[in-house]
Amino acid sequence: METLDTWIGKLLFKLVVEQDMTPNITAAVNQIPLDDLERLRVRCIRDVKQTNGVIILEDAVRYQSG
């Protein structure tokens, strides 16, 4: 019988695999300069801290649209 922690671990592994696919697909279809990527990382860290991880797609679209 599988324990709860084993089940959660397997589920998290599957989730992280799917999450890892997102940046790989993004990198494959876009040519993003590394400087821009680093600036975006700094902004995203700030946003996650300020919102306690609640990120709204519409806010990201507004930011990316200028």
C-alpha cells in the first residue's frame, strides 16, 4: 500500500516535469536575450514576494504589453 507521502511525492514529480516543459518550450520558440531574462527573473521574484505567489495572467499581459 502506497503511503500518503509517497503519493504526494509522485504527484509533485509529475507536476514539476510539466512545469519544466514550459520554459523549455518558451526557449525553443523565442529568442530571448540573457540580459532580458535576468531582468525578468528579478521582476518575477519581486512579484512573487509581493503577491505571496498569487500571480494573475492579466497583470503579466499588461506588463508585457508595455
